[in-house]
Amino acid sequence: MRIVRTVAGNQLLRLVTDRQALFLLFAVPLALNFILGVSLQRAFSPDFKPDRPYRVVLVAAPNNAAAPQFREVLRSAQEYGLITVREAVDEAQARRLVTERRTEAAVVLPPEFPARPALVIAEPGSVAAGVVEEAAREAAAAVVEPEVAAVPVRLDVVAVKPHRGATRQPGATEYYAVGMSVLMIYFAARYGTLSYLRDRATGVYLRVRASGVSRASYLLGKLAGNLVVTFFFMFAMTVATRLLFGVHWGDVRGWALMTVAASLAAAGLNATLMALIRTPEVMDGVSAGLFQVLGFLGGSMIPLYIFPDVLARISHVVPNRWMLDGYLTLLGGGGPSDVAVDTLKLAVAGSCLFALGWIIDGLQARSVGEA
């Protein structure tokens, strides 16, 4: 155990004295937390509105009988802050304004309306297209069937159910404090993995082995070091986001359980990669790509609630999703029992990956006569 503690302590010491690694581990996620939290803050609000109203032009002849109803409906959307409306001379000018992105959408009302349909011109798939199309349909209904259009519709507002055990939904800054941390926890664990591969490449590993240290002790020390480094990383991120952004990570006992399990999962994945990829340069590139894919699928970069159905289903088998769900539950007011399932899944996945890495590394070592 003394050798394991020594190797693990050496790994932590290497990290805290490596300024470049510390900068990348902490400055990058904190900067992304700030940028994404500020820029997407309104998208997490139930009364979301665009930062600036969508620009819409209306094309309608002065004597068009349906034009007043279209203007009235578009004006109501304008008063709500969704759009601003101005007039265009003809359809050609409206199309040119849209293609040059000088306006987000145009509504063309032909003189023969309703015999000829109203035309909405907009970029395909844009939010502005959906908003303006809905307003145009409402205006068309007011012209064609004014009695039906005048039937009132009652809006019943209900609260959205938060994560299990949580009592509130997180804001953008809170979401990305967790999202960026669980993305970067793999990079924190990778630091020890890369040091192991570099030790092998530079001969340090063989010199240590020649002094009587067994492969098991050395490898356990590296993996224990990974767990210590990732726990230290999550603790530092928790403190930093608390001080910089006022993020409360919730119940301390639940946080500790989640962090141990998340650290085990991150260390386990790195152990498997370390066994499969024996070159530090290759490991550096492959792991960076893999960790970013896991972060994307797990919801670290894009909010989970806007995921398409296919990606949402895939995310349920990604460890990042389990980490994100667990920490967000705690952050929303949940306790240790509310994150028990996520903690168990992470611990089992981490243990399995760790065992797999151990077996593969042993086979690799025997194949070159090191065991």
C-alpha cells in the first residue's frame, strides 16, 4: 500500500506543479461556463423571447381588403416583442431582403386572397419562419372565418416537473457548471493515464519495476492517482463555480457519493483506453475526440431538453448523462437517495471498465515479456 500511495501522491504532485495542465483543466471549462451560461440564459427561461425581435416585411396592396387583419395580427405579435413589421413594395423586394438576411421573414398577401394563398418567405427550419407562419395562419383565419377566429382560447399554465427529487429547474449558468465539469472530469483522469504511458515510453516505468515494484502496485498507484486527481478536480470546480457564479451544488453527502462514482467511471474509461492505446501521442488525440463525443451525447454542450428523440434515447446509456442527471438533481434540491441509481450505474460502469483495462494491460504486458 505504501508504494500505491507513493505513486498516487506523485501523480497529484505532478498535476499541481504543471501550470499548463491546470490552466487547461480549470480555465477552459470556467470560460465556457461563463460564455454559455450568459448567452443561453434566456433559453432556459419559460418566458423565452429572442434577444431582438425577428424582422418581418409585409407585402399587400393598399386596397387589399384582407390587409388590415394581417396587419392587426402581426402588430399583436410585435407588441409581445417577437417581431417588428414594416412594408415592402412587392414580392421581389421581399425575397431579396430575406435572401440578403436584411429581414428574417416576409408575408406576401396576393390581391386574390383567399382564392390564392398568402405566402410566407423565410429561411427553412428557422424559428422566425415558424413564428411568422403561425401569425399568418391566424390572420388568414380572421379573414376567412372571423367567427371561428374570435372563439377564445384559455391558457392553463402548469409547472414543469424537475428532475426526480429536485424542487426547481436549474438556470443556464448552473446547468453548464455541471455540464462542463462532467465533460472535463475525463480530461482530469487522462492526466494520470498519459503520465503512465510517458513513463513507459521514457523508460521510467522499467526503472521503477527494476527497483522491485510490481506491475500491480505501479498500476494500482496510477489508477488511485486518477481517482484522487478527479476528486480534487470536481472539488475545485465546485468551489470555483460557487465563488464565481454563485452555483450551489446541493447536498454535500449526495455530492460526495456522486463525485466518487463519477471519478471511478472516468478513471475506469481511461484505464481501458490506456490498455488499448500504448502511445501517449495517439492516446492524446483519440481520447480528446472520444471525451467530446461523450460530452455532446451526454448533454454537456447542448441542453438535454432540446435533443431530438434519437439522441435523447442514446444519451441514457452515456455516463455523462448519469453524471449530469445526478448533479442536477442535487443542485435542484434532491438528496443522496435521489441520486442512488445514477451513483450505482456509474460505479458499476467504472468498475467494469477498470477490470477490462486491467486484463487488457496484463495481456499486453505479457506479450512483450514485461509481466
